[in-house]
Amino acid sequence: MVAAFVAIGATCLAVALWSATQGNVFAPFFAVLDVIVVGAVLRLVWRSGECAEWIELSDDALTIRREARGRSVEAARFHPYWVRLRPAPQGRPRVVLSSHGRSLEVGAFLGEQEREALAATLRSALQHLRN
């Protein structure tokens, strides 16, 4: 990400300096402004990708912990016998765990095939534990 930012910034500033020699005296100002905005957006995109979920299954609990921006929080805890995977609605497949009126979507940041694999793995692990 840093290499991409340096390449974009260097190219933008080089074009702005060349434009300034051709008579466009405002080009360097707008180039610096552009580099600042692009850097801020790249940082936001990078930070939004710093998320993780841990799903722990034991004999007495299915625990989901989430981490975002370095902070870990327990999102939910379900009893493994009562928790169910809700069927995916048409369109974008989702993995939703529900029990006793509470529900929680897991793996929302995953791709479609990864969510399908997660649902199959959870379904299999829960079935194995119940048996």
C-alpha cells in the first residue's frame, strides 16, 4: 500500500511540476492537495480491512469474538445445542447464527465462496457436537 501511495504521489507531483513550467502555477497546490486526500482515503481503506472474527466451539458454548482496530470484543455467546444457522436469503449469501430470539451475522467481510465454506464448516461442527 505504501509503494502504491508513493508511486501515485510521485507521478502526481511530477506532472504538477511539469504543468507549472508550462504556465499552470496552481498545479503544484492542487497536486499536494490531491496527494493528501489520496493518502487519507488509502489509510481509511487500510484501516477498514483490519478486522477479524474468532469462532470458538466447545461442549458448552459457541463464542464469537470480534477484533477491529486492535480492540477485541465478545460479540455473542450461544449454547451449541440451541444455536441454528439461518438459511441464506436470495441474493448475497449470509451466515447468520440465531438462538432464543437473538441473531448475529458472522463472516460479513468474507467473499461469497468463503462464506459458503464457513457455513458448511459451522453446520458440520455443530452437527458433530450434537451427536
